[in-house]
Amino acid sequence: MSADAALMPRDAAELAGLVRESTGGLRIRGGGTWLEAGLPSRTAHEVRLDAFAGVRAYVPADLTISVGAATTLAELNAATNAHGQWCPLLSWGDDRATVGAVIATATSGPAAAALGRPRDLVLGLECVDGLGRVIRAGGRVVKNVAGFDLTRLMTGAWGTLGVITEVHLRLRSRPAVDETWRVNLVRTDSSDAAGAFAAFLRGPYAPMASHREGDQWLVRIGGNAAFVAASRAALQLLGTCNSLPASEWERVRLHAAPAATALTWRWDALSRQLKERFDPRRQLNPGLLGEPV
């Protein structure tokens, strides 16, 4: 295997062969938009996943889609938009990111709390592990047979346990009305504006996405016309509201993207304890050093 040769497998079987033949490490490259994130490995050989792109199966009636790991978020959005659907991964960064990288890094975004994080949206996946085995976990439908959840194990593993090659995702119907507002909270001595806004975020009119910028909040509300009207009225009671185009979220996602050397942390007590006791990078399979970017 020449160190100068670009390794570009055409399918999972060829990728598995490369892993089995490797005597050192393999750096996995998808879209290449975040190459220095997650303590990347430095290896002689880079495997490009360009061939692992495109829609593999799509059943709009089931609200499910299967795509190659190198499919960009922009391509996923275009395929589902034609049917009035979407997969709200909407990770930090932009839509040049690949689905495989978003799942491998478990990168969330401003809509994650309301519409689901990567682990909530992945039904199943195909991957190649460090021993060169093609593994399929989960399934293509919402209801899967219970068992050892390899799908969740691979989601957020940063490619250290295997290379994701295909992903099965759950979809949502696009809201009939989709509005974005910038909110300046009312500040008076008799009211707790921050507390009132927090209650709005948790209440019956909870927005699809929210993001704080200094003393202002960016809020995205969506649903049928009646629901959005009620949400808008509740929001306007909290402060001055100015309408913005939906493209404002693209700016937010790009501007708020993690630093190039940042890691994606999950801020719950259990995850913090697990991260202190277990780091998958310390248990790399001999044939694979992952880099899901």
C-alpha cells in the first residue's frame, strides 16, 4: 500500500479490505470541513469516502431515509424537501458537513433540544470496524428489535470504533408555517424577564430552536397557522420582536461552530462520569485510527 496513493474505496467491502490490509493507521476523510477537530490521528494513509454519498432508500410515507455517510446535509435537505419533509440534524457549522461526520461526532445545533439530537434521529447504520468487518446495526424503520445498541455506541464515537458508511434516519414533516424572530426581553423591576422567557421555552409554545446572542434571543417557531399565531402572541408578551429571514439560522450555525480543536461534550452527569473513566481513543482497534470529518 503506497503512502502517496489516495485510498478511495467504492463500497463497504473494499473499505473493509483496506482496513484488514493496513499495517498502520488509516485516517478517514469525508467532506473535509473539520479536519483538525477531535484530536485527529496523524497517519500515512488517508481513506476518502467520496463514493459513500447519495440517497440509498427513501420511503416518504414512513418518514425514513437511508443515505451514504458522505452525503452532505445540503443534499439530504434537497432530497427530503421535495416531499415536504426534513431531517433536522442542523449541526453547528454549515450544510457542507456530511451526515456520517455529524453522526460520528454527535454534533448538535440550535434545534437539537426540541427536534432531536443525532442519537434521537438515527434509526440504524452500517459501519466497518477496526478488524475489517462490515457491521449493520439498528434498522431502516422506527420500530427495531431490541438488543445491544451498536447504533448509539457508534454515534459520537468520533470514528474510533469504526467507519460509518451508511445511515438510516428518521424524518419530520416540515412545518406549514416557519418564522424566525429576534427578541429583546422587557426589563422592568416588577417582572423577571429571564424567568418568563425560560418558561416560554419549556411551555406549550416551545420553539423549534432558540439561540442567545448577548441580551437578545433568536427564536424559531413552526407548526400550523393557529399554533404559530399563538406562539407569536406569547413571544411578543416577553419583549420587542423583530422578524428575520430563515437564512439567519445559517449565520448562527456557522458563527457558533465549535473551534477547530474543540471536542463535542454532552453535559449530563452520566456522560461526564463516563468520559472521566472511559475514552474510546485509548482503545483503538489496531487496524483503524478514525477521523470522521
